[in-house]
Amino acid sequence: MSDVKHLLERQAQWQPTRQALTWPEKVRMAEPERESILQLRRSGQVEAASARPTRTQSHFGRPK
Amino acid sequence: MVKAVAHLLNALQSSGLVQGYALFGPMAQMRYTEAVATLDADVLVAVAQPDRLDALSDIYAFCAARGYLPEGEAVRVGAWPVQFVPAFSTLTQEAMELAETADFEGVPLRVVGAAHLAVIALSVGRAKDFARVLALLESGSVTRPEIEQLAARHGLAAAWERFEGRFPLE
């Protein structure tokens, strides 16, 4: 429990330093985050699409 | 790459196609808070006839002539899709007019101030918009009385009251 408290305290100390970065630095930090979100979305779409039965499958039952 | 966006927006204003512009949304928020994840850059623009369906077509043509092509509802500038939003209310018009000119790596870039960012977010009212208001408050760039006053001036007193009810001052 004290480890968690210590971790949270360290995080609380660290967060203001992130806010103190310059605006261009923060935008640069956001760029890779944006790429990660896009990749996650793409992979989610691929998984969702493969999990969904195709129109032919749902219409005619299981493919042979 | 946002530097390229700044150059493009300044050129757009110099051309006279827009009477004004200002960055808003998460990209603008980052000026005041920690970095946040966002997929695009949102820009308020003052166009002559904002109600016209093709109000943004001249802007798109201007961007395309400079090699920045449309992508969905945005224009791609380097890594960033830039979404142009005509100033659609007295709140967004005021936000644009009172925007600050920031320095983005040596290039001037108009950006909506913290109080107007908060009240625009309040007016939209999704969970992520409330998170934006909270982040701006936490950063100290705007105060609750400032938001309350601005919200009241733009007919959003009830929205602010609801927000205060959900997220009271600790």
C-alpha cells in the first residue's frame, strides 16, 4: 500500500513538469499518440470485420 | 508539422479568403494543459457567408493549390488533418476575435484563449468536453468564476450550473 502511495506521489510531482513543457513540445508528444490511436482503431476495425459474418455467410449459412 | 499549419493559416488570412482564424479544440488546449491525445487540428474561421453549404470550398481550393489535399472533412497538412469550422455562434465568433497570437516555433499562430475554450467545451457537453474543462481548470489557466461569467453571457448559465453540480469544487 505504501508503494502505491509513493508511486502516486511521484506521479503527482511529475505531472506538473509535463504541463510546464512548451506548447510545441506538447504537440510533438501528441503526434505519436495520434498514430497509436489510429493503429488501434484500424486493428479494432479489422478484428470487428473478421468477427462479423459476411452478408453471403449470414444469408446462405456457413461457407463450405 | 503544426508550424506548416500556422504558415497555411496565416497565408489564408493574408489572401482575404478568411477574415480571421483561431485554433481551438485539443490542439489549443495543449497550450495550457498537459499534452492530450487528438486526431486532428480544429480551426475556427470567419468566412463571408458561413451559412452557405459550400462556405469552405474556397478554403479547400486554396489549400489544394498549395498541395494540401482534402481528406474526409479535413485538409491534410503533414501528419495532421486540419478541420475548418466556420464560426457558427456569437460564442465562437467572440472566441476567434479575442484569440491570442501565440508564437509556435517562430511562426505566429492565433489560438483561442483558455476561458473561451472551456465555454465552447461546456456548450458541446460530451464527457470528453467536460474533461477538457476540468483540465483547463486544473492547469490554472482559467477560473470557475471566469467560466461562469462567460457562460452566462452566452446563455450557458444552466449548462455551467449542471457542470458545477457534477464536478463541485473540492
